[in-house]
Amino acid sequence: MKVWAKVMKGDKILRDVVYENDVPLTQSGFQSLMQELSYKLDIATPVILVNHLKHLERFNRVKFLARDFIEDVDFDLLIVERVLDEKKPKLYLNY
């Protein structure tokens, strides 16, 4: 799974990272993904609920607010988006 994580304050992106690994999209896989992303972004790991995983599965995006962290954080949002590899459609020309 390939994800793009953004740490935001207001409308500004403070830090971001594109990360890819082979973890399945399960509760434990999502937990380990978030721990690795948090380490790479140098932030605390958020509290992960079942709804966070459901949002990522359903909408390919999940938001973590500042209240989702136990520690105080200096940003407003952590957004994690799943990057889907879209294949370009083939163009067929008939002459």
C-alpha cells in the first residue's frame, strides 16, 4: 500500500512523506503503518480507532485532528491518503 501523509497547520503543509510498504489493510497493519509514518514525520503516533481504518478503506483518506493525539502537537491535522495507481486508458485510433 502506498500512502501520502501530510502534517498541516491551517492550509499549509508543514511536512509530508510518500511511503510504501506491503502491510495488509487490517487493524494491526494500519497501526504499524501509522507508527512508521509518525516516525518518518517526527510526530507522535495518534490514537487509532476502528473508524479511522474504515474511513481509509471507504474514502482512501483519513484525518487525525490534534485531539486524536495524547501528547500536545504543534499542528492542526494529519491527513493520510492512499495513493491509487491509476493506469492511463489506451487510446485507440481508427483510420
